[in-house]
Amino acid sequence: MAYMMQGRFDEAVNALEHSHALFGDFATALFDMVACYTALGRIDDAMAAADKLRARQPALTVALFRATTPHQCVPYIDRIIKSLRATGFPET
């Protein structure tokens, strides 16, 4: 998350892909992967990560993410919400 919040999306993706290789489809990493890929314009990769997220959380909506996220960091929440919308998650 630190790389992502600093706008260092390439470095964030490298760390997230490494985490994914070690730990699999960890939901928090998938949220961050969707956001970083979206920010980098890597839409195919963002959609692939979003599909994995949908498989893990089929009821996920933008509203549900907003209501249940433990983060208080508004820029982080906003970046995730923007990427969820960009990859087709419904509002409600």
C-alpha cells in the first residue's frame, strides 16, 4: 500500500505480484492490484485481478467496500473505489 499511496505503481505491482505468488488470492492484495493496474492503464491486468476478486467476493459492490473497509485513509479508499468502478463493479 505504501508504494501505491506514493504513486509508485510499478514498484507496488512488483511487490503485489510477489505477494500473490507466495500467498495466492489474498483479497487485500487483489484490491491493491486492481487499483495499481488501473492507475498504470494496464486494463487487461486490472480486469484479470478484478475477476479473481469477484470470485472471492461475488457480492462485492462499491457501496459494500465503502461500508466495510477498515481503512481511514481517504486517498486509499478513493483510489480503490475508482478502480472498482473502472473494472465494472456495481455501485450497489
